Amino acid sequence: AQKVTQAQTEISVVEKEDVTLDCVYETRDTTYYLFWYKQPPSGELVFLIRRNSFDEQNEISGRYSWNFQKSTSSFNFTITASQVVDSAVYFCALRGYYGGSQGNLIFGKGTKLSVKP
Amino acid sequence: GAGVSQSPRYKVAKRGQDVALRCDPISGHVSLFWYQQALGQGPEFLTYFQNEAQLDKSGLPSDRFFAERPEGSVSTLKIQRTQQEDSAVYLCASRLQRREGPDTQYFGPGTRLTVL
């Protein structure tokens, strides 16, 4: 079975603080994909990053960085120098390469990030 | 280019009414997914289309839920005899490729359904 766990339900930080959102996944697939999406109050899921299971290189995009560790089945997301505009619910998601799921995403329950000025 | 669009954005229905939710995927995208997102939860898979073929409907919660994509582009999710437990945000996503491949799903803004 595939599962994504985001243990942090809500996080509150003050602007300019760094914050890390945790994601732990379970899958029996040897090839899979991991995603992070942002859901602002408007409701639309905004794609942030996709990571392939065979590529463990960490990635940085501006203030965002992602730490993928297969050994611990984790794909954590760090926002450096957080800003009020980062306030949103963040979802980690998993997708197997094959299987009857036809490639649908398995989402965690999300972490609500509040950045206060 | 245009993203995924959904209409209506908000729908209030009385219990027992039928509703129809529309999704316009990104032009040329082969794959289309419907998800249901309950309050405070992550989206959960409902059904999948590859072009006009509905290849997976394993996530549909009951036979009151029906989806179609007759010409391989616009899709409609229909809920018959709505119940209060159907209240949720319904998200549509499209993807360029078929099942295989790493490409990304792009989501619409969702339709928030409230059943009174």
C-alpha cells in the first residue's frame, strides 16, 4: 500500500524564520515520484516540485529547498526566510510508476503554515 | 497558456438534488483526474480518464457518482441525490501524458460543494 504522512498539522512562524515541513512516505514500488503542492486560501493546488525516486540529489529553488532521503523514506521541504505570502497548506504527494492506480497521486493530510509579520 | 478551469466555483445544493461539476483541462492533456477533498484533509482520488476512456473509477464513493469525458477534453462529474457527506471540494487535474511517465498533474481551482 502507498501512504504519505505529514505529521505536522499546523506550524506557525514569524516572518524571516526558516521552517521545515516533514513528509514521510511508504511504497513498495521501486520507481516512484514525489511531489510538493501549495494550496493557498484560494484553493488551487500549485505545483512546487517533482522528484524521481532514482534521483536523490537535493534541490534548491530560491528560498525553497527539498531534502530527499530514500534511506528514511522522507522528502522534507524547507522554506528559508519565510514570508507572509508563504502562508498556505502544503501537501506532499506520492505517485507510483505503474499499477492500477493509473498514476493518481496519494496525498498526505497537509501542513498548514502560518507566517506572521 | 490557460490552466485547468472548473465551474462552478461554488455550489450549494439541497439534499437529494443532482449536481454537475465541469472541468476544462489544459488543451492537449491526455490524462484527467478527479479528486475529492474533505475539509482539513488531503485530496483523495475519485476517477481517471485517458482521453475519453474512463480507465479507473475505483475511488468513486458510491453509484451516485458518475463521471464522463465524451470527447476527450471537457469532463463532467455528476452526483445524483446529493447527501450531506458529499460536501467537499472537488478538484480536477490534467496531465499531458498517459499513465506512464513522470509528468506532473496540474490542478484547477476546485468546486466547493455544500449540501444542506
